[in-house]
Amino acid sequence: MSIGGVGAPMGVDRVMALRAQILERNEALQRANASAGAAPATEAKPPSFAATMDDALKSVNQGQQQAGELSAAYERGETIDIAKVMLARQQASVGFEATLQVRNKLLSAYKDIMSMPV
């Protein structure tokens, strides 16, 4: 019973920290949308698939680099919170796994299209 009592506050703190992070990102997105709405829309053309994929891959790469830098800094003994390091590593891992799944689905769709009779 004492294990549940000890683990419960840490879980609550983590959930509250994640909630605060989500709220911050939501406010940042709302500000970005408001500023984008205020700017005149000269180009109504949606971005290409290649540009979207390029942005996604760059984002995943940036997340992995950030996680690597945080891990290296922690290993050097710098004052970095271990929770921050682990969260960055998990985010990088999830981003990589999602990218891998997208790649697998794209390859599967390409193979299906190529095997269709003309």
C-alpha cells in the first residue's frame, strides 16, 4: 500500500506537467493561427506532399538530435532533469516509430499500385 502512496504523487505531478505543456502548445497554436489569419492570404495553394513529408522528416530528425544532445549533456553530468531527458527520448522514439509506419504504408501502397494490371 505504501508503494501506491509513494507513486501516486509522482504520477499526478507528471500528468499535471504534461497538461501544462499541452495547454502551452495549444495557446501557441492559437496565437499562430490568429497571426496567420491576420496576414493577407496571397497563396491559397496547399503544400505539396513532398514538402509535407520533408517537414515531417526534419521534425523527427530535430527531435532525435535534441534527445541525443540532452542525453549527452546528462551523461556529462550537467544539471539536467532526468525526466526531461527521458521525455525527449520517448518523443523521439515515438516520432521515429510513426515515421517508420508511414514509410511502411507508403511502400505497401506503392507495391499495390505497381502490381495492378494496366
